[in-house]
Amino acid sequence: MAKRTIKTATVCGMQFQGETVSEAKAKGEKSVTKFVAEAHRTGPAWYRVGDLIVLIWPVIDGWEYQTIEPGNIGGNVCAHCSMGGTRADAVADAVFGAVQRQWTLACVDDAAFIRDGFAVLLDSRDTAAVTAATRKTGDMAHHCLWQRRYAAARDAGADDCRAHDIACRANSVGDAIGAAL
């Protein structure tokens, strides 16, 4: 059996692979053409989420986003990447990150906080963004509950490692406290 070799071609500074150099080059050109068309169609966007701003822009292999804290430009900037997903997924990821950064245990009404944080997407006419945001609100609710269970276990005397384990297994704050005692 003959050993198969993979050929590579460089297009716009990126390496693409194929059975032949021509195939690799064609894959690269197709990828770049798709990126340019998508970037032209949708381009960058920004959203205000509470006290933060999220920026999103297309990159050659997906979407990239950044969270900025106004008044602290050049300071507390949190960069993330949402590779290969859709624009709606990247926007939902970016908004999720901003909402998560602003939530604390001092929050009195998690559901209202989450709804307000994701309102920029949930109130949108973009059905893909609404679907992605709806999925992320569930993730955020899970995050809040996990943090509350962890804090309850710590307050009840569990060390970091044990509190983490309890928070993962407990169904409620009460269960976390009971398990830590």
C-alpha cells in the first residue's frame, strides 16, 4: 500500500492541506473568499452589556470577540475567541462572558439579572441570536447556582477542593450546606 502524502499551500499567510498542492490552494482560496464575503455582509458589531462593552468581528476561521471595561481602556480588557462557530454563537458567547463578569453573590434576583444581561440579544429580531442567547441564559443560571452552592459549602466549613466537589454534586444550597457540615 502506497504511503499517502498530504500537500500544503499557503494562501494569505495561512497553511491549507489537500491531496495535491492545487487542492490545498483551492481550499485556501475558498476559505478566504467565504471569509471576505461574510465579513462584508456582517462585519464587526458591538453591544453594551451592563457596565461592559463587547466587540465582535469576523476572522478567517470564525469569530473573535473582546470585552472592554469603559473607563479602563488599555487596562482590564478580556479577549476571547469563538472559533468556527456562527456569528450568533460568538455574540452569545461574548454577552455571556460580560454577564458572567458582572454577576456576584450579592445579586438578589439571579433570573432578573440574567434577563437584563441578555436583553440585548433576547429582544433582538435576529432569531439565531435569540436561540443562542436562550441557550446561554440556561448556562448562566447554572453558573449562578453552582457559585451559590460552592459559597454555601465554603461558609459551612468545607475547604476549596471539598466545596468544589460538593457544589458539583449538590442539588441546592441547602444540600451543599448539609454536605459540608
